Amino acid sequence: MGPLIDSAAVARVDRIVEDSASYARVIVQGGPITDGPLASGAFYRPSLIEVEDLDAPIIQQEIFGPVATFESSTVKKTPSTGLTRPSSA
């Protein structure tokens, strides 16, 4: 659970996570708390996002919310070139 400064910050973080779905893989999509005792505050459930491009907006922006990103890759060794990172499929 991530407390944010106000409801505008919650909306901003939610928009960033929603937009990231167009260029990244959202593993866990959090979101604003809409029910229960925390609904009247500025709380956001955590999100986890997998990215391939380190120039992606979600990597380059400061989010200031409970959003974690990670990059995964498969590295293989080939005789002719040494270590390579295969292109995305």
C-alpha cells in the first residue's frame, strides 16, 4: 500500500501505470483504493511492470508511487560472437 500526497498524485500514478501497458508488460496492476477505510485517503496499491527498453517513459520518469519496474533478459553464448542478447520475440 502506498500513501501518496493527494488524490491528484494517485490519479497521476494510475495514469502512468495505465499508459505503460502500451509498451511494457504489467505483471501486477495496482490502483487507487476505492473501498474500505482507506478509500477516503490518497492510497495506491503497488504495481509491478516488466520493461524491455530502458528508455521507456516509466523508467525515465520519477513516479513517486508504489511502482516497481524490472528488466528481464535471456543471455546466451554463441561461439562466433560471445555473449549475445537475443532480440525480443
